Amino acid sequence: IWLWRHRDPTTAPHRRRPFIPTAFWLGLIALLAFALRAYAIEFQPPSGDDYTSWEAARGIVRDGVPTAASGILYTRSPLFHYLLAGWFLLFGDSLLAARSFSLLPSVGVVIVAYALARQISGHRLPALAAALVLALDPWLIGVTNLIRFYQLMQFFGLLAVLYFLKGFVWRQGRVWQNAFFVAATAAVLSQEIF
């Protein structure tokens, strides 16, 4: 029921402006999330799953399709692997480059979670608290240091939820409905389907 009691922060009754702008606090939380995820990013040796995704992206760079060195086609999470291959073309093929790719969607998860909580609650404090919790979450920090699709799928999944609420539940326009389908498709292609 709380989803239908949505209050748009732009149309809420006039409130006193905060002394320190929300963008400052959100930027600080995003910077903290980035620093915690980037710290010692190469410390752990790659796991078998890391090598699987790494090889699939190398196959895309080498042959244009996600194949392992053995020639086996890896069809899981195609969006992630094609984006990772493009990342390799820009920043090189190394453990640091491979793991750094997940940093951007990981920090994006924190920012989108803020936007979602702000839209649902109509207040900045619970939204900033939600962003801070995700920035400090040990599991989310840990999976960022993997060469896997988890962060990209979470990013697009959260975007899809936000856009679904805006487009279909709160009826804020067709643009949000279309954005939902794009984000939901990207989330699916970041995980299982191909």
C-alpha cells in the first residue's frame, strides 16, 4: 500500500532547504562506495568464475563472439561480456581492468537506490540512509571484486523497478514505461538469457 501513497518531492509542501545540499551528501556516499570497492581490487586471485567471464570477453575481443580458449561458446550474460570486451579495448586486458569494470555499475546501484528510496518516501534522509547502507554493505563490496555480471544486473534491475513505478504505478508518462522495458531487457541480458 505504501507504493500508492507516493509523494513526489517536487510537489511536496514547501520545506526549509537543507543547509548542506543533498547532492553533496549523495556525492560523498558515492565516493565512499567507490573507494571501498576500489581498495585492494587486485588482492584476491581470480576464481574459476572470474576466469570464465574473463575468457568470454577475451573471445569477443579476439573473435567477436564469447568463446573460451577451448572454443566453447559461453552464452550467459551477453550484455555484460560485450561491454567488458569494449572495456578491454579501452583499458587493456588485465586483472585490474577486468575488475574495474564492475566499479561503475556498483556505484550506480548506490545512486539508483537513493533515487528509488527518494521517490518512494518523498524524503531525502531515508534515501540517503538507504544509499549509505548499500555503500557499506560487505557483500556488495565483495562481489564488485569479481569479474562477473552481478553489479550490472543489479544496476539495471533497480533502474527497471524505479522506471516501472514511475511509468505504470504512478503514471508519470510513457517515457518511463519505455525506459522500464529498456532497463528490464538490459537486466535480463546482463544475467541469463542468450
